[in-house]
Amino acid sequence: MPARSDHSRDIDIEFRGVSRHYGEIRAVDGIDLSVPKGTFFSFLGPSGCGKTTSLRMIAGFEQPTAGDVLIEGSSVVGTPPHRRPVNMVFQHYALFPHLNVFDNIAYGLRQRAPRPARAEITRRVGETLDLVRLGGFESRRVWELSGGQQQRVALARALINKPTVLLLDEPMAALDRKLRRDMQIELQTLQRDVGITFVLVTHDQEEALSMSDSICIMRHGRIVQAGGARELYDEPVNRYVADFVGKSNFLDGTVADTGASGAVLRLADGRTIAGRYTSTATPLAREAKACIAVRPELVSITAAQKPAGGMAVNAPARVKNRIYLGEQTEYLVAAEGLGDILAMASKTSELASGGFSPGDEVVIGWPESAALVLAEE
Amino acid sequence: MMKRAGIRSGNGVTAMLLLPTTLWFLLLLVMPLVVILVFSFGERAPAGGYQAAFTFEQYLNLPARLKAFTNTLTLAPLGTLICVLMAYPLAYYLAVRAGERVKVMLLVLVIVPFWTSFLIRTYAWIYILGGRGIPQLLELVGIEDVRLINTPTAVLIGIVYGYLPLMIFPIYVSLEKLDKRLLEASGDLGASPWRTFLQVTLPLSAPGLVTGSLLVFILLMGEYLIPALLGGGKVFFVGNALVDLFLQSRNWPYGSAVAIGLVAIMMVAIAIYLAMVGRQQARDDVSLV
Ligand SMILES: Nc1ncnc2c1ncn2[C@@H]1O[C@H](COP(=O)(O)OP(=O)(O)OP(=O)(O)O)[C@@H](O)[C@H]1O
Ligand SMILES: [Mg+2]
């Protein structure tokens, strides 16, 4: 094992050029990342992008075909799962059907050498059950529990071991929407309380964004962008990230002019639109294919007679559809020369404008800072 | 519960559905047993067969056939045990480790022997274990004077050969059903592979183990062909004694008493076994079914 480096004390998980290939399939393809201690970290990406494989390499169920996986600064390549200081909450919980709730949760403690005293085990199981708010469920059969309760048992079974890192593989996938929301909040609170590093796998961007300190967006076994929720949302590195995280309007074109902080794109009809580069993007070359991305909530929508001031782009449009979402209203408009544009109007702006109906003539626009110039990939 | 509901509602359909089962039960199980029970208290007719009487003489004579009982009661459990020990690793390999193609091939290999008659295959073993089979091969490497045929070892080999597949399948099925992620979960929680086996794999495959061993044990208690062919009259089971008594000496009442003795022993043995398993299950908090 290599000597611990100085900063290793603060880094729980580190990937150095990690790959996992299955013959021709590159499940994970050269990943570098580090997860600081106490972080809520997420792997986010579409199905088959290598999230589970990455998690399983931390747990020890898979070995990298190249690169190095480090836990607390020491390489764990070749270390079997039962000797790693991490615990996992499995996708469908994988609770032991022949054991009751108590024995499921006590399982990890009983593998210790020396094995803790019976009273100690009972005390810790009780504590952990209280932590996941399942006190009094000790003697229940696991298959008698509801989905949400099973998930808590799975969580307790992992947490009782006080792992360095808790791994969670789509723990919420089997829960209904309401319960999922509750569990997300609970999990986040729990993570702050116990202070353990959490590594979550999900393909639900909302889930990742709302819970994580740090998110790693993956595609085809590679990392596209890693950062906090705000950075991914406001400063996407390319179109893929902007598309995956939240909603965006995209206008395709070629770079007509480029500077240090922004560029002007020429659209198919010859019209030019200016935008800024995101802090994570590298400036593009002239004539490169690119797109302008505008978040719907940054698109202003006003009555045709009174266009909003200070907009870099102003385009007449006709309302095609309106969806009332409660706190916001979503408009789909056909804008002249720009195609279909999605605009999100807040409650206050709706009150000011009085709202619009399908067929209404409107003007849409956005300030230059709202237009992001992004590379296609 | 369903049965009770059906009867309470006086449902004729339920009665009709139960009719074949009831008939089968009465005709094939209860009647012969009653006949044998009645016979066992009778006397042998002078020309052989049964003659009505009420005497315990047949039962008092049972110790004369003690050897058949002790042979059966040692070789049947021993054979079952060897079958378990050999079948489990194979079933485990098939269900947990083997790739899809190897698995299919091995499963076919387990089934293939059933395509020829058991009698013929056991005859083949007479040759293999006989003077010109394995003993001759052993002589080639310098091991002289090995006698296999007509020994308990030969009977055991025959038993394991014949009954192994019956043990493999139930164990295989229960291991195949086992969720492999449970094994990962166990490892993840700090259990070594060996402890994972003891704490997860074994308890969860217990139903298959119990089914397989009961099946093999019950059939072995009544076994007759293997000792007849490979034991050569020297190693005989209760089954051989029965053939002898019913077909050769035509002492039906004594044969009946021996048969009842076997049934009684078997019932006691199975009851003890199930009680042991039940206690184990209760301790592990496992539900069998
Ligand atoms: N044991 C394996 N053998 C061959 N290919 C595999 C194996 N495990 C995973 N893969 C492949 O590796 C790729 C990544 O798989 P992985 O399970 O990591 O995806 P994922 O991001 O977790 O997807 P999902 O959201 O659907 O769970 C997939 O293309 C998958 O088919
Ligand atoms: Mg997955």
C-alpha cells in the first residue's frame, strides 16, 4: 500500500484513472474524482452510464481493470468487501428474509472480532432503530414491512457499523413520490447528524440536486462535469449537462464571433444572438457548431404592446400552451425566428401581467447574461 | 382454512374435488396398510400364506431379522448423509458459480442416467466393483486383495450413485432461488465468505436440504434392488428380508410384522428429524415454507 499523502485525512474516496471494462464494454472509462470527508456525494446519469459499477468498485464487489481506488488515502484494490470500511444500502434493500428486523440490523456487529457483548448489541440496535424512527420494530419479519420501512431497516443495517462511507444505490427508486420526498429530506438530515460521507447513485436529477453537496454527472462511463448543484445548473460545461440538469431552451447555430467571455452565434436563418461562456466551458473556435441555452425561468414573457426593457433579445411570439404549476406557470410559445420556446413565469409576474391564454400575442426576451454559449458535447 | 370454509358452506364442488384424493388415499395407502396390519397378527398357513389368528408371535420373532434392520438403519442414514455431502457442493456450484452453458451441460449430465433402467445401471456396477473391475485396476498399481462386491461399501456406492440426483435437484432449486445480492450484502456487512455461507446460504437453502434428505432417506429405507445386486445376499436390507419372506418362504404374517416394524421405525425417525429441524428453524427464526 502506498504511503498516505498529507491531504488524505480529509479525502474519504479517491478514484485515480479508474476504468472497469467488460470485454468491449467500457462500463467505467478513466474516472478521476475525490470525495471529501463528510460530503453528500452523488453519481448522476442516465441508465447504463456506469454509476452502479463505480459504486460497486468502492464497495469491493468489482475490481477496476485499470487505475486505483483509495479509501481514506489507502489503495483498496484487491481488498475484499468484508474488509472495507464502507457499507451499502442495496437497490432493493437485500434484507435477509430469514432474519427479523433486529437480527438484520445486528448482522454487521455480529461479524466483528471480538464480537460485542449481547447487551451492547441490543443497545446499539435500539439506538439505530430510533435513528431511523423504527423503534419497537425489533421482532418484526422483514417481509411484513412496507417499502419505506424496509428501506429504513436497510439504512439502519448499514449505519450501525459506523462506516467511513455509506453507499446508496438508488435507494429511493422503489418508493412512491410523496414517500420519496420525505425520505430524501430524512436522509439529508441523517447525513448531517451522523457526519458520515454518503455516496448516492441516482438517475433522478431532482433528487441529486436537492440532496447533494457535490454531484458527478456521468455519461458512457466518463465524468462530464462534477460540482455543486448550483454550479451544474448555472454553469453547465456543455449542452449535455444543461439538458440533463433542469430544463433549457436550445438554439443551434455556428460561432460567428468569439471573445474571452462570450460569443455570438449565427442561427440557421442568419440571425445572430450573443451569449456568455460558462465559467466551466472552454472558449469555442469561429465557425464551430454550438448552441445557446436559456433557462425557461430567465425568459421574460410580456404583452405585445409593452416589451420588457433591458433585454438582449426581444422576439414577438404567440402562446401555444399554458400549464399552471401552482407556484409557477409554464408557457410554450412559438417565437418568430426562434421556434418553440419554453418560458416560466413566477407568481408575481403573473399577477403583474394578468397572465396569458393560448393564442395571445406576446413578446419574449432575455438578458445577455441568461444566454449560455455551449459546445454540443 | 379454505377446506373448512368449503365444508361449512356445504359446497358439493369441494367434496367432488376431494373425492379422487380421498379414494387414492383409502385405496392405495390405508387399505394395504390395514391388510398388512391384520396379517401381522395372524399365522402362517401350513402351505404358506396367511391364516387368521390373533397372536403376537410374529412380533416376538422380529429379533431374528435384526441384521436386516441394523443394516438398513446404518446404511440408509449413512447413504443419505453421503448424498447430502456430495450433492450440496455440486448443487451450490451449479446454482451459484457455474456459467449458463456449463450449468445446462452439467444438469443434463445429472439427468442422462435416468434414460436407462436403474436395474441395468446397477448391474453395470456389479462388473465395475467385481473382481475384474476396480480391484483389478488397483492390482495394477500394486494394491492387492481388495474386495468390493458384496460388501457394505459396494452397497453404499450403489446407493450414492443411484440417489445422488434426487438429492441434487431439491438443493439446486433452493439455491437457485436464493437472491445472490444477499450474499453481497453479507460480505458488505463484514462477513467472510465462509461465514456468509453459514449464516445466509445454508439457512436459506435448508428447505431444499430437508426435502432432499427426507426423499432419499424414505426411499432408501425401503431399498431392495441395490443390496440384492451389490450386497449379494451378504448385505441385505429389510426390503430384501420382505422379498424373502413373501416370495420364498411365503410366511406372510411374519413378513407383515417386519413391514410394520419398518414403517414404525421410519415414522419415529422422520418425526425426530423434523422435530430437530423445526427446533433449529425456530432458533434461527426461519420459516420453512
Ligand atoms: N457484469 C457485467 N458484464 C458486462 N457488462 C456489464 C456488467 N455490469 C455492467 N455492465 C455494463 O456496464 C454498463 C454500466 O452499467 P452500470 O450498472 O454501472 O450502469 P448504471 O449507470 O448503474 O445504470 P442504471 O441506472 O440502469 O442502473 C452498462 O452498459 C452495463 O450493461
Ligand atoms: Mg445502476
